[in-house]
Amino acid sequence: DQQVKQNSPSLSVQEGRISILNCDYTNSMFDYFLWYKKYPAEGPTFLISISSIKDKNEDGRFTVFLNKSAKHLSLHIVPSQPGDSAVYFCAASARKTSYDKVIFGPGTSLSVIP
Amino acid sequence: NAGVTQTPKFRVLKTGQSMTLLCAQDMNHEYMYWYRQDPGMGLRLIHYSVGEGTTAKGEVPDGYNVSRLKKQNFLLGLESAAPSQTSVYFCASSFLTRAFFGQGTRLTVV
């Protein structure tokens, strides 16, 4: 039973438009959420995170929104660029109870079309 | 500026063979992890360590063993490889929940 779900395996977006990647979680103990980006033949790299005490965190073109009541978070990329084409993993952690475990979702492959 | 280094990058094993994957980090992180990535499954935690001399089981530990004799190294062992262990393996170390990953090891068991 996946605790972190990314129901869209893939997404295609035109360059310059907004990319929205979604993530749902089931464990109400999760209190810290992260997004990682992965290019082929490379390891994932950290992109952005959000604590459960916030509902939005922004870093340049990347914004993560958290809706705790719906157990849902989303990553917005505006404007999308061809270099953003990668697999994006949503991840969650229950820092109060299990600081060291991060659970990853299955990933969404984003293609930004020039 | 090495970060997290995994060796080897590729390996083909026959069923029943054994091997060890090596992970080394130079960031002085306490926490280290081994994940496997399979299509549609995301990154699944195999084993992890919260410090030198400690190890713990993750989500999918069966068929694997680990050791953390030195803080900077985390070894993943397969005692008797099976085709189900064909996967891409990632090592990571972390500080304050933020993980830094190696480039991965692509393992094929035939």
C-alpha cells in the first residue's frame, strides 16, 4: 500500500506554460514534504520542500502547495523550460516520529516541449 | 566535491552469485540509505543507517545485507542474487531530512 502516490506517470507541457505535478499521501503523521528531480543516468537531486506548518513555499520558478486536509500537495513550475524535462519524485517524512525515513512516490515524468 | 559516490555503476550477475555495492560520502553525514528504483514503484528503501556501526531495515530488506563499519561508507550486499533483484540501486546520505544521492548502480541478474 503506497503511502505517497503520484497518479500521473507522465505529463507533457508546452515551453513557457505552467507545469503542475500532483502528489497525494495517506499517512497523517507525515509533517515534511520534499520534491526531487531526476535526470536519466543521474541520481535524484533535491528541488524544494515544505513543512506541514506552511501551505506554500516558493523558490524561483518552483512553488509547492500543501493542502493538509486533503492530504495533497502540488508542485508548480512557471514558466516551464525544456531543461525541466525530468522525472519528479514527491517524498514525505514523519519527522516527529521517524526523522530518518523518507518515503518516495513512484514519480512523474515531465516533458517540456519547445 | 565528490558528494556521494557509488561503485560499480553497472554490473551483470548470474543467479546465485554474490556481490557488494559500495557507497562513500564525504559530507560527514550521519544518515545513509540504500534505495532501489523500479518502474512505477518509485524509490523503495532497502536498509538505512543512522550512524557508524548501526543498520536498520527499510521497506524491502529481504535478500540484502548492509554494513556501516566506517561513517563515510555504507555497503550493500547480495548474498545470492535473484532476477527479482534486477534494478537500479541508489545510495544516499542525508542531513536534516534532505538527501543527497549517488549516480546509481544498474544491476542485472540473469
